[in-house]
Amino acid sequence: MPSLARRLTTTDAVVIGLASMIGAGIFSAFAPAAAAAGSGLLVGLVIAAVVAYANATSSAQLAAQYPTSGGTYVYGRERLGPWWGYGAGWCFLIGKTASCGAMALTFASYAVPEPWRRPIAVLATVALVSVNWHGVTRTARVARVIVTAVLAALVLLIAVTFGRDWTAPSLTGDGLWGHAGALGVLQAAGLLFFAFAGYARVATLGEEVRDPVRAIPRAIQLALLITVVLYGVVALAVLGALGPERLSAADAPLAAAMELSLPALTPVVRVAASLASLGALLALVAGVSRTALAMSRTGDLPRWFAAVHPRHHVPHRAEAALGVVVCVLVLTVDLHAVIGFSSFGVLLYYLVANMAAWTQHGQYRRFPRVLQGIGVIGCGVLAITLPANAALAGAAVLALGLIVRLIRIRRT
């Protein structure tokens, strides 16, 4: 069976993880999290970061033992059995396909006026699928440029916002935090978890990273650490500038914060948001297509998708099919609702990852089991406390996928 080429360095892997996390979180998740918990989103951010770190250590530990494409789909099959692996893979596919649609729409919402947003989102999807088609090294190069530009713009935003009329957010008293309660904070954590899931892209690229036993754990932890620090500072800046009420109602919260502080630089934030969203979409297409490749190799998806391009060494059929599905989504999807749906699928995906890592021992045990326990409990709690419509829709689609596999097994 043809294999993928190992062309990515540790730095490339870190950049791909940063591109997906930064694009997804900073420009998409803060507003719905503020709506759920007000200033309590800062507490939710800490909870999401702790769960994400536990998941990251599990992913790193597993990826070092199984340096191949597929991520938790492979880990679940190897450690827990085929059904667990299939469930994880299916959750990843549905959750991250929805994320692709969300990122395409986020790009369009920052880049163009309302009438043009959905057509431009389709064009962006087609363009970035084409970039992925031409090889993962080109994907990493584009991601590196995007991350550099976005980080520069965010540093500018932080400097300007803290330099103006910034008010420290209050976590107690009369604000929305006082009315949100524990459920609101947990909902905010679940929504913000959507922002931390980019390190999965590194694990799913395990077949294309040089020296994966060392490079993947390092890349995952480094990318997550950088993202946590950045999210915390930006959350403080935006909350202090807008307040929880205006933040929860903002379509483009970072642009709104810059508009209040220094309007002349608002276009810089909009350009950065557009680039970040494209970077996330670029990395998501790479990760989803490689999970589809792994599932096709074992027969859990049609084997037609297992083809690897003879020249570019990428799963080109899986990428093309994903592009078609995402184009359909961006013509119909609601941006805010799909974040919750995506979080549900990804949280269950990492729940399986933590369970699989719990079973590892010997030379492959790099982190204490308590972290996997935190991951299992955290993922389960955050998934069931998400907004009801997201949790119910996610559970329904998961059940549909399991039923389809059961029918296929009985027929064969």
C-alpha cells in the first residue's frame, strides 16, 4: 500500500498546529463563550486549556507509538478495538468537516460584505483544497506565512488595546458572570475547547513528520503552550475593551475592540482574521483528509478514498470529496451553531484518545495516568454541558454513523 512522504520538520508541525488553533479560536469562539458565561469565559478558558493539555499529552504519547496517519482513529482501533476507533474517526470527520465550513465562513465574514460571503467561502474552500492537493510541504509553507502575519497583528491589537481605556474584567458582582453559574462557565469551556483542537492536526500528520517519536510530542505541547498564552492575553484585552455584553453580541469582536481603541487599524485586524481563518481551513483539510485515508485503508470508508497521488503524495480523492462537502456546508450552515456541533464531536474524539492512552505502558508511557483521567472526565463533562441543540445534533449524527457501520458489517 502506498505511503506518504516524511517531509515535515518539528517547526513545520508546530506551525500547522498554530495555524489551526489560532484561526479557529480567537476569531470565532470568544463571542458565543461570552454569551454563555460573560466574563466567566476567562474561567472557561482555563478549564478548556487544562482539558486540552490532558488531551495533548495523550495524543503525543499515542502518536509516538503509532506514527501514522489517522490520529485517534488508529489509536482507538489498536488499543480499544475497531468500534472505538471507528467512533473516534467518525466524530473527527463530522466535527472537523463542520469546522472547515465554519472557518470558510469566518474568513468570508471578515473579508467581504454580507451578499458575497457564501460565494467567497466556496471559492476559499476550493483554493485551499487545491493547495493541499499539491503537497504537504507547500501546506506548511503557506501556514508559516499566515501564522507570522496573524501573530504580528495580534501583538499590535494587544498593545493598542491595553494602551487605551482598558478596564480589568470582573469575575464577580453584577456582571453576566453572576448570572451564568457553573453551567454557563462549562458551556463557555466547551465552546472555547473548539479553539484548542488544532494540535490534532499534528497527530494526524504522523506519517509525514520526520523523526515522529520525538517531533510529534514536542510539536503538540509547544503549539498548545503558545496558543494558551496568546488566548489568555487576547481574552483579557477584548473583555477589558468591550465588556462581556458587547463582546457576546459582536460578530467580529477583535475588530470591534480595535475600532474602539484605534479605528484606523481596524482593517489590519480584519486582514489578520481572514488570514487566520484561511490558515485554520488549510490545516483542517489536511487533517480530515488523512483521517479519511486511514479509515479507507481499513474499509470503514470506501477504499476508493485510500488512493495517494503518485506525484504529490497526498490523499487526493479524500481531499476532493471533503472539498465538495464543505462547499455544500458553507452554502447552508449557521456559523455560531456549528461551533457547538464541532466541539461535541471533537470532545468525544479526545475522550477515546484519553481512554486509549490510559492502556499504554512501558517505554510508551511518557505522562502520568492522572492526566488521562482528567481528559476522560473533562471531555465527558464538557460534551454533555454544551448547548442542548449542539449536543443533540451531535449525538444523532454519531448514532447514524454507528448504525451505518453495523449495517455494513452485517451485510459482509
